[in-house]
Amino acid sequence: MSDQILEVNARAERGTGASRRLRAAGKIPAVVYGGGKQTVPIEIDRKAVLDLLKKSGTENAVFLLKLAGTGQERHTMIRELDIDPVSRQIRHIDFQRVVMTEKVRVQVHVELAGTAEGVKNEGGIVDFVTREVEVECLPGDIPRHLTADVSGLHVGQHIEAKDLALPPGVVLLADAGRVIAAVTHSRLAVEEEAPAETLIEAESAEPEVIRRGKGEAEEA
């Protein structure tokens, strides 16, 4: 795995006002924490971060942070992105230090592959139940995603977490029996299969005939 290198600068000022000025200048305030060391406030170029995030194609990318003007560098992962709800711009980033020889726990996205038999030939639909699972591995072995092949599923069948193909060195931490995807009847098919109400045909039930005696008929 090639390093995603990001140059950062130490952040002297802290607080709301200072962070606002940084963002106005095209910078993002951030911190680096963990690894048994103190939290360090930094600032990074917004465009550089966005370019690397697009290039990495995953939320679990490992970044090599290099402190400008020094020989200091450290591998990190993004643990929290503070996103502005209106502008959708990144307001703050939390980086966590990682050691490339020590395992980490991360959530990895699941993608579905193939078209299920139950969809092609049985009128079913795929219910995508679990879209990410937790795994443990070395930082350099984190997969971009895990794939669940649903092509062999018929209506009423499903794939569980234990059925996912894991790359070497990756261990599943999620419940092995957790359903990832299932093929079920579509709503329309269920309605069509519902039994119609039993109708009582008029001719099957003869009307009741009240027979009167001779005397009763005469009185009538």
C-alpha cells in the first residue's frame, strides 16, 4: 500500500474565531491524538485533503502526516469528520495515530455483486440488510470494501456475515450470523398470491320453505 502523504502545519491559535479564520483561508483545523501521546492541534490545506480523500476511495484510508519544516511524520487514520450541515464543507478533522504493525478495528462497507436467481426468475427482490461490518486487521490490509455475491440466491434465501470472502489477514468481528442480504417476495407478488375470499353462491343454498297445514292456509 502506497502512503497517502499529507503535509500539515502546527496550529498556534485555537478557539472558534481562529478556526473560522482558518476555514476562510482555505484551511481545515484538525487534531492528532492517540498512540500514548498528547493531542496536537494542526491545520491542513482543504484542497489537499479533498484530493487525497477522492484518490483513496475509502473512509478507512491511512494517511502519513508530515509536519512542515520538521522531520516529524506519523501514520494516522481519520476517526471523525465534522461536516457543516448546510454547506457540506469539512469543518474539523480528528486524526488518530496508528502503528502499521498493530491491528486496528474498522467498519468496512459491503457491496452486492450479481443478480439473484430469485430476482431474475422468481419475482423476488433483494433486501440489503447490513451495509457494513466490523473487521480487524493491520492498517495496510484494510480492504476498500467486502463483496457479497447474491447471484445464487433464490426467494427465501440469504447471505450472512460469515459468507463474506475476507482478504488474507482480515478477521471478521461482526456477528457471523448477521444477515447481509436476503431475497424476498416483492409486495406485488405477495398480494397476487393471497387467497381470494370464499364466496357463497346463491344457488348452492336453497331458500327455506315454510309449509302450512290446510287449516292455516284457509285462515290465511
